[in-house]
Amino acid sequence: MTGTLFVIGTGPGNAHQMTPEALAAVSQSTDFYGYGPYLDRLNLRSDQRRQASDNREELDRASAALRAAAAGASVCVVSGGDPGVFAMAAAVCEAIDNGPQEWRAVDLIVLPGITAMLAVAARVGAPLGHDFCAISLSDNLKPWNVIENRLLMAARAGFVIAIYNPISKARPWQLGRAFDLLRADLPAATPVIFGRAAGRADERITVQRLADAEAAAADMATCVIIGSPETKVISRDGKPDLVYTPRSIAKGNR
């Protein structure tokens, strides 16, 4: 007998940003696997079981969830944001790819959610209004030289860059290094948006110029969006500035 495995995202943390599809999956599931703070966002019933684990134990978590689903349970793997963006959907697929044959028979349902860069972008206007990319600064799963090369290539190609996992206690230097690299290729006035806990009670959104951007403005709850040379800031009397990237690029630019 094979059960169902849902992979959902809770959104950036505001309960109103969790999709109806994800809420329906929560209602249908009996067993929940995820990082403790993400599971804490759910209002589980007394008959629903939670299995919390450390945020660095993604493959172990995915394997445990697949074992339960293969045994017939209705299982929910919980991520923050969107489960397919630097989150648990990839870990579940990797576990299936390298696991026993019976895991491939599990009914896997990945549900889209709202990822951090979308929540941060919405707070300031439309910085993702034209071509953009997302890069994680964590070198836990890829070498730092790969990250540096991707940052430089993205900047030179004219992409807006959304940075995930910008800084941590174990990696306090990487965001500052990223800013230094990008200053060599991008205009000094390029907007840098620091979006911490977008949509939550402790939200903090700030915009700095790349020339002045300070890595200390970010922590692991922050998504950083670095504009392209086309990204603009609109000043408004008595209201926050708007940041947007125009939908078109003039011929001959870049």
C-alpha cells in the first residue's frame, strides 16, 4: 500500500500568504516533517503528528517522509516560502532518485507557494519586472568559486539578482564579498533591497545604493535583491520610494 506525500511551502511567514492548496494538503495529512519553526506555523489537530528536525537535515527528513508515505501514510513535508526554491522539493526528488524502488511509487504532489523574493519585491514595487535570477550564497552544497562566477555572469548579463541565504554565523563574510565583486561591474547607484521577514510582524525593508550597501543589514531571515543597471528608484513625497525594473531595454543597451 502506498500513501501520498505532499511537499508544501508556508510562504514567507504571513499566514495570509499560504495558499489554499497548501492549507488543504495540511488538512488531509496525518504526518508532518519539517524544520521546527516552519512546523510551528501550522495549526495542527491533536490527531496529526509532527516530526521536527534541524534545517540542515534535508535528505534525512525527505527519506523519513518517504518511508512513512511508502508505508501508506498521508505525509506532508513542510518548507518555508515555495518548496521548489532552495527548499525541500529538490531534497525529496533527490531521495527518490537515490532511494529504494518503492519510493518511486509514492504519489508525490509538490504545491507551489510564495517565495521570499516575491514577497520582498512586492513590498517595494517591481524590481523583478524584467529578467532576473536567484542565487544562494550558501557554499554548503557548492564551491564558493562557483557562486562568485555565477554572480559575475548574472551581473554582466544584466539580470536583477535575488540572493538567498546571504549570511550566517558560520558564513559572515560572503555577502560583503559578493557586494565587492558586483561593484566592479554594476553602477554605484544600483539599488540593493534588504527584505527581512517580509510580511511578518518583525518585517524590515530597506533600500541602499550598491556603493554603500552594508552586509550587516542582512541576516539569514533576509532576502537581498540587487538591481540591474536598468533598475530605477522613484521618490515620492511622504511615501516610501518605489523600486522597479522597466519591462523593456532600449536597443544598444547591454
